[in-house]
Amino acid sequence: MSDRNDEDVLNILSRFESLKEYEQFCLFDRFEYIDFKLDSKLLVVSLTSSNERVSSQQYIKRELITELEFIGLGCLANDYGKVLIRPETLADKVQEIFKPVEVDFEEDKDFSRKYYVLTDDEQRLREQMKPELLLALKKQKKIEVEISGRHLLCRFRKRISEEAAEMLSEFLIDIDNAKI
């Protein structure tokens, strides 16, 4: 791996809101897919977060927690703007009653029932969104996707495992085959 390519990957990762919640993230390793039409990578990222709690002696104790996680990074054929797609929670459903902000897809009610979609430009998302992306998302349980322009980040928010690597790879292959 060249240092320049690592810098490029870290620069792209820094654009994603979901990684800004961590105190620090570092690129641990990178695997590039060969023969992909679109540039895609499976990354091993070190994510550091902090937790503060009051000890029995009444002082604040700050703990740093660092975990490794597989994250998929793909380059898309089109600019989608800013998009967040994640499994929908009960809290999301309740919030939608009072303040609807989610994008639903009438052509795929099953997808809209299971996934919560936010964007900064609904019209652009609707114009760019291909049924193949919705299908690829539905194949993966609990996948979270964030799109920033032409870059896609996908993850499961779980510790590193062979299963997570396989599922992210399958998702990236589906995205590449559909030329999304």
C-alpha cells in the first residue's frame, strides 16, 4: 500500500458524518477489488470513541474504546449528494409521525418499511436511485450506507468478522455489477 493512496482514502473517509462521531479513526488495512468497473475497497478501520462516567470517588473517569471494523468504500457512477440509509427503528417511526423527514419509495414499500433514508436533495436522490441499489440493500440485513457525492461507505457497526467482510464484499459486488 502506498502512503499517498492511504492519505486519499483517509481524506474520503473524513467526509462521512457517521465517522465524525468517533474521537479518531485510522486506516489499519485496505483490500482493493480487482476487475471492478467502479473503484471499491474493503477497509479495516480502527475506530476510537470515549465514554465518561463518574467513579465512586466522584471524579469523572474517561475511557477510550478502540475497535476494529470492516468498512466498505465504493465510488459510484453518479453524484447522489448526501444520503444516509440505515435500518429503521421504532424511534424513527414515532419521529416520522411528528416530523416527517424520511424519503419513502412508493415503488418499493417493503424497502421503505425496513430502511430509514435521509438526504439533502430528495429530487436528486429519486432521479439517481436505481432499483438495483434498493435490491442490494434489502439482501443485507442491518447494513448502514452513507453516500457523500460519488462515494459510498457501507458498514454493519459490528466488530471485525469474516461474516461482515463477506457481506460487505457481496454488497460492493452487487453495486459494481449494477453500475450504480
